[in-house]
Amino acid sequence: MAVKRHPTKYLGEEYQRLVRENLNWELKILETASEPICIVNGKKVLMLCANNYLNLATHPKVVKAMIEATQKYGAGAGSDRSISGNMTLHEELDSRLAKFKNAPASLTFQTGFMANEGVIPQLAGKGDLFVSDELNHGSIIDGVRLSHADRAIFKHKDVEDLARVMDEAEKHDPPYNHIWILTDGVFSMDGDTAPLREIAKIAKEHGAGVYVDDAHGEGVLGEGGRGIVNHYKLTREEVHVEMGTFSKAFGVIGGHITGGEDLRNFAYNKARSWLLSGAVPPGVAAACIAAIDVLETEPQHVRKVWENRAHLLEGLQDAGFDTGNTETPIIPVMCGRSKAAKDLADYLWSKEIFVLPIFYPMVARDKARIRVQVCTKHTTEQLNRAIEAFKEGGKKLGII
């Protein structure tokens, strides 16, 4: 006789396990715009965990562009871009982004996750190889898993280990048809950057492609926020796919890839996440274009976020915190155990500072941390208040 099972009982059991092990997410509700001071769960707090690095989500030009485009073109595009939803604004956004990136072509997606999940599986298949940094974003990992290609991992940012993996790949029998090296540009949990120049050199030696996910580098790294490829002054012959997102420093929503014309043509004919999903609303496309305008004409936003980052980083380090190997406005405050990270976040919440603990499986079990993210509009007074609260909480909990 067949065993009678309840089809969803295990879902609740698994959630309770996460709660017991301090591995569950507790969602808070943002009730105002994403600004340095906002209302979360009915409480006025200092926001230190938003990806809105340049505060473009509330920039008047960006907001105005979204409103005007919505009034003119409607709330939605009416279809996929591959059918009847490819609007003038979508094509304009693709062109403007490519020009901003100093590249032949770009193609925008609904989200950054969908760009990775759609493009990566199409780049390689049976008889090919993906070589991936061990700390790459989950969307890269899922993109690789959707492919039939072989896969290999190299140690985080370790170019010697990458060279070893590539040398071993050359010995594969039969030889691989295509090899792609995949890496984040800025690693979102640690705030460190990929050694992209060295990666590109190794790739060239082996005839491999380079795919970089620069979601957290755009708007922050490079001349005027043009990203990590620009930052390292690399060419499109050295980095073949530059992926990114409009949901962080650009302040809106959407993903994209940038490279050659062949990449664009290939992607919109092959990536199912692009082909089979509704086009982003015209207001979103217009807002993204406006965000590019702001980056091109108001360089002070990028300068200011780096000034704020330097001030906060120095204060946290002087207090005795381990801030890892950060190189960007993402600053990890290392806590070790997940409970310690949660307790510190709770303490800061009691002091009206909104941060989030990051723990397994996003990071290793003994590498839990608070991920702090600064923005352009943070004042020196706000940052000093945060430093003092971190110091108090860290001493109270024995972290420092």
C-alpha cells in the first residue's frame, strides 16, 4: 500500500529548522522612499542596507522621466519585446547604455538575475566548459546549472588557481569547443573586486571568453560610474560580456548585457528569459535613460559615495571591527556566528539603524556579517551615529 504523504508538510518543517538555527530571513517593510532616513515597520530609521548607492531612486530627473513616459506610453508595454512590446524607449535605452559603456551594443533585460539566467546557459553546452569563481553570485551559479556544459571552480580571486584550472582544461579529451570564465565584478557579500585584468590575460592565453557580472560596480567603479571594465581600462576583445543591473546605483530596475553586436543579436534570439518575459514598462525604461543622463552630467554623486565610504570604513576599523577585504561602498562587518550577526543587527535596530545580518547559505557558516552599504546622501553626522552604535553593540556582544 502506498505511503500517504502530505505534499507540503515538509515546507513548514524546513522553515522551523531555519528558525531554530538562526538562518531564517525576517522581512521588514519599507513604508517610504529609499532614502538615508526612512520609515521601516512604522519606525524612523537610518538606512544602511540599500543598494541605492547614488540615491538615484528619488532623483527628480529620474522620477519625472518615469511619470512622463507612463502618461505618454501607458503602464505596460503590452507584450514581450520579441513580439509586439519592443518600444522606442527600449531601443533608446539599449543604445544609450552601449554609448555610456563605450561598447558597440547592449541589450536590456527585466532583471539582472534574468540576464544571467538567460544568457549564461546559451553561451556553452555539451562539449564546453564554464570556469567560475567560488564566490560568484547565485544567479551565475543557477545560469551554469541550466547549461549542459562541464563546470570547474577556482578559488576566490586566486589567479594562480585559475591558471591551474585552465591548464587542466587544455588537457581535456576531447578538447573543449568553448571555455568561458565567469566572475562577479564586485562580490556583493564582501565588497571586494575581481582581478579582472589578470583574468582577461589568462583567458586570452587559452582562447576563452570572459563574462563579468558588474551589478555592484556600475555607478561606483570606473570613470563616471561606467563600471569595472572601464575601471581596468579593458577592451571588448578582453572582456566579452559585461552584465549589469539598473536596480542598484542606477536606482531603478532591470538588467542588461554589453559587448559586441554579435552578442546582442545572439542573446535576443537565444535567451529565453528575454524572449518569453514581458518587456519592462515604458516608465522604467525612461527612468533608466534618465539615470544614465544623471551619471553623465552630475559626477558629484559618484565622488560623494566614495567620500562617505572612506569615512565610515575608517570609523568602523578604528572601533576594532574586522571589515574583510572591502574595496567598494559595500562594507562587511564580520561577526562569525549567525546569531552574533543577528544580535548585532537587533541591537542596531533598537538604536534606529536599519542593517541586515548576512549568514549561511549566503556566506559560509562561520563568516556571518552585517553588510553595510553607504550612499551619496548620508551625512557625516548620520555616519558618526552609526559608528558609535556599532561600537556600543560590538562591545556589548563581545564582537570587538
